[in-house]
Amino acid sequence: MQSKRSMSQLICDAEELLSKLGDSATPEIRQLRNKVRASMDDMKSAMADSAKTGMDQSQEMTTSVVDYVRANPWVAVAAGTTIAVALIYVAFSRSADSDR
């Protein structure tokens, strides 16, 4: 998440720099500006693709969990009960330790 914010900030900073450069008369600056714009467009596209891939993987995982629970409901109930008992045990053992 932090790297995404850093990338977004970098893009904003680069766009601000490009707008301040304006239409410079020197060919070197124009060429550099075009390279930076192209790189920023590629970066934006890569970030969008990455977000879509993450959403797709999350949706696939959710679908597979739902399918598994539908096919094996008692296993899911047993797993949920085991997790609940473990959490209760941890909570009560910590409260017992703090009472000492």
C-alpha cells in the first residue's frame, strides 16, 4: 500500500514538473518531457493492471472457498468451531495472565 502511494506521489510530482516546464523551445527538453510522459503512461497502465490482477485473484479465491464450503459444509463448521475455541482459549489465558 505504501509503495502504491509512493508511485502515485511520484506521478503527481512528475506531472507537476512537466506542467511547469511548459512548451520549452529546446529539443532536448521536449524529448525528455515526451520520455517522462510515456514512462508515466506505462506506469499508470501497469498499476491499473496490477490492481485488476489482485481483484481477479481475490475473487477466484473467494469463489473457491465458497465452492469448498458448499461441497463440505461440516468441515467448514468444524474449522470455524476450532478457530472460535482457539480464540476463546487465547483470550481467557491472556486475561488470566494479566490478573496475576
